[in-house]
Amino acid sequence: MTEKNTYLEDKFGLAGKTAVVTGGGGVLAGAIVKDFVLAGANVILWGRNQSTLDNKVEQLTKEALPAERLATVEIDLLQEDKIAAALKESVARFSKIDILVNGVGGSSKRCSFVDLDTTEYEDIVRQNLLAGCVLPSKQIAKYWIENNLPGNILNIASMGSFVPLSGGWAYSAAKAAVVNQTMAMAKELAPYNIRVNAVAPGFFLGKQNRKLLVNEDGTPTERGENILARTPIARFGNPEEVASACVFLASKAAAFITGVTLPVDGGYLCDNI
Ligand SMILES: NC(=O)c1ccc[n+]([C@@H]2O[C@H](COP(=O)([O-])OP(=O)(O)OC[C@H]3O[C@@H](n4cnc5c(N)ncnc54)[C@H](O)[C@@H]3O)[C@@H](O)[C@H]2O)c1
């Protein structure tokens, strides 16, 4: 009789871990929720709209994911003073938190530089940098340090972190800052056994950019065609391809990796002429 091979579960499995996934009702973040549960974790979805969270949980349980390993907390992550209560409720549900995935984010309408609207610019930076990275990380890192627990933070950057997306001024600036803060947090939190990494998704047909990338008949828009021409793998990504990169970074297999931003982009960043 052959022994069961446990290599994958031991190295990449998340059984016994609990993750908070902010923006968990979203397209990419929802795919991360799904893969984390499939890898064995409990997942608590944090988001500002309870019905979006409920819909995502309903969709996942219809796909046969175990409802007892999913929970939700309604919270607007721009309200820092509400985060401690969300954390308390989450710890009460699964006894501890091991992983934070910062999945909140969102882009804005494109515009020329001279037409920038300062209020909109600030809103996008607040959504992607404060709500989408800094505020939840600050509060959960504090909880890990105070309780002497190891921790693991995953941020979501973008191609705009490295090469600004034309017309996406505030989004690119905020996502560049996410890479910067990932490195800064990784350095400062390493002595507390807290790792901090990020993924940088290329172009996915998520809610935020489907209309920018494909027409109603499924053919690429002009911008979509430009992107495909610059993507060596020559297609848009599937959300589960970001999710599996997140499982890797959250797993024991990545125990010596901190401060990196892993592109999941079909080669977009290495395109050349
Ligand atoms: N979809 C893509 O192609 C793509 C590409 C690169 C990067 N990203 C990034 O990946 C991350 C996840 O993207 P997604 O496709 O899941 O986004 P999405 O727009 O589908 O979902 C974002 C979720 O965040 C929630 N949210 C927004 N602001 C919030 C706040 N202040 N408090 C609480 N919840 C809030 C929204 O309700 C929504 O459910 C984002 O940071 C996004 O910028 C996405």
C-alpha cells in the first residue's frame, strides 16, 4: 500500500488558518476567497455592502464550498475607528486571524492631466491606499503584535504600480504607493514574524474594467487590443490565476518571502520591442 502524499497540503495548504479578505465581494477578491477556502482556510469577507457580501457567499456555497468556513462583516474601511470592532467580531467567529488580504480597490474615469479633479483624485487614493492597504494592515498588525501572533499580509497592486496607466492618474499613484508600503511594512514587521507581500494583477475582466477592455459582443475594444498586443501570453487573465498566486504567498512554501510584489500579468511587464 502506498502512503498518502501530503507534500502539497503541507507546503501550500491553508487548513487551520483564518483569512480576512477585504472587498471579498469583488471579482478578483472573490476568487481569492474561493481559492483560500478550497486550500482549507476559513475566510471572513469584509466589505461595505452587506448584500454584495451575502451574494458572494451564496454563490460560493452553491459551488459546494462549506458555509461553515465562510463569514461576513459589513464595514466601510475608510472608517478607521470601525476596524477594531470588525476585527473583534472576526476573532470571535474563528478564534484568531492569520492572514489579511487587502482586496479593496477601484479605478476612476480616465482623464487628461490638466482636467484632473482634485476631490476625485483624493477619493481614489483614499480608497486604494488607505482603505485598500494601510488602515486594515495597521489595525491587524497591531492585533498580531499585541497578541504575539505571526501574521501574513497580502496587498493588491496593479500594472499601474510600475508603468502609469494612461489617464488613470490617482489609481496609478495609489497602486505605486501600495508597492512602496508593502516593502516598508515588510521591513518593519519582519521581527514580529509578520510577512507582507503583494500581487500585481495584469488585465482581468473584472467589474472595474470589463467595459474598457471588451465590447458587448466580446471582441476587444481599442484599449483591449492595445493591451493584448503588449501581453506576451496574448489574453486577459482569469481571476483564479491571481488567487493561486495569493495562496502561494500566504502558504508555508513562501515562508522566506517578504516585501515582494509578484506580477500576475501574462508577461505585460517584460514586453519589449
Ligand atoms: N479587476 C482587475 O482587472 C484588476 C486589475 C489590477 C488590480 N486590481 C485590484 O484588485 C483588487 C480587487 O479587485 P476586484 O476586481 O475584486 O474589485 P471589485 O471592484 O470587483 O470589488 C471591490 C470590492 O471592494 C469593496 N469596497 C470598495 N471600497 C470599500 C471600502 N471603502 N470599504 C469596504 N469595502 C469597499 C466594494 O464594495 C467591492 O465589493 C483591487 O485593489 C483592484 O484595484 C483589479
